[in-house]
Amino acid sequence: MKRRLALNFKGVKDSDLYMEAFTVWQQMSGNENFPDPGMMIIDLWETGKHFQKTMTEAGLGDREKIAIKNNVRALLIKKLKQVGAFVETEANGNEYLLLTSGFSLIRPQDEITLKPPKDFKILPGSSPGEIIMKVRAVKGARSYLYQWTPAPVTPESVWQSIIDTRSKKVISGLPLGVNYSFRMAVIGARNQIVYTQVLSRYVS
């Protein structure tokens, strides 16, 4: 399996993003493994220096300065992804070459066989028409499927569904006094899906 660069910077702290850009600039400057990056490395570093400046200026909490910093952050991410795409094309999955670029690599994950979810519970919410659905978090789960349909369940039942990354969710807007059947499923890699048992409860 080819190794890939970690180019998803969502949620990365500003300081860590700047250090990533600095490291890539440092490692790629004069890197004989990637001899023809054109202006990409220079553009990356100029944007990185600008980002460092805007981070400092935004540190006092001025909303306009923060907005400017966020715009430069988005541009820096764009520059990093451009360089990353160049590196991946040139390296063609060669782990050593990827490492010399200064980018972080995506950690390989062994495929996990999902275990059946435990402690499936249906609880009343804090407001009328609300139901809380939850299970104990499952190792290897990428998301959780929440489903409900009027009881009793038949082959013709139509399940309403919501997917979330969390193992607990409030379902709202259900009609009062109606008996509903509920179930959850854990979704893993390669479309693995494991369902809970079905539980029923009157909505109040």
C-alpha cells in the first residue's frame, strides 16, 4: 500500500500549521529528490511568514485581525496542499522520498473488525418529542447510524436515518404518544456495519 502525506489540516492549531510550513520549506529547499518545484516553495515560505505575522497581530483578540489571520491560514493550507500534490506525484509512494519532504505522513491503520455495539439505550430527552439514543463507543468506528420507525417493525417499515460521528444523539421532533422502534449501527472501514437490537418506546 502506497504511503500518503497527511494533507488534511482541519483542526490543526495555527502554531502547528506554521511549523509544518516551515519544516516543509526547510526540507524542500535544495532537496535533490525534488529538483524542480518551481516557485511553489518560495510562495509557501512567503505565505508562511505572512501567516506568522498575522498570528502575532491577532493575538490581542481584535476581530478584524483574526479574520485576516484566518484568510492567510486558508491560503497557507492551499500552498501546502499544492506542494504536497507535487511531492506525492514525484515520490510515487516511495516512503523515504516522502519523508525527506518534511511533510507528516498518514499513519497506516490496520483494519479493525467491528465488535457489536454494547449498552444500547433509549432515553427520554429534556423536551417533549425528544429521544436520546446511545451506545458505548466502539473501537474502529468511523460513524454511527441512528434509525427509528413506528412500531411494530414489519418488512414494509421505512426507517428514518441520521449518521453522526458520535455514539450519542438526541432525536427531536417526534410525535407524542406514538410507539417507535429504534436501532443503531456502527459503521467501520470498508463498509463494515454492525447493528444493535431493536428497542421500542413511547414518545412523551
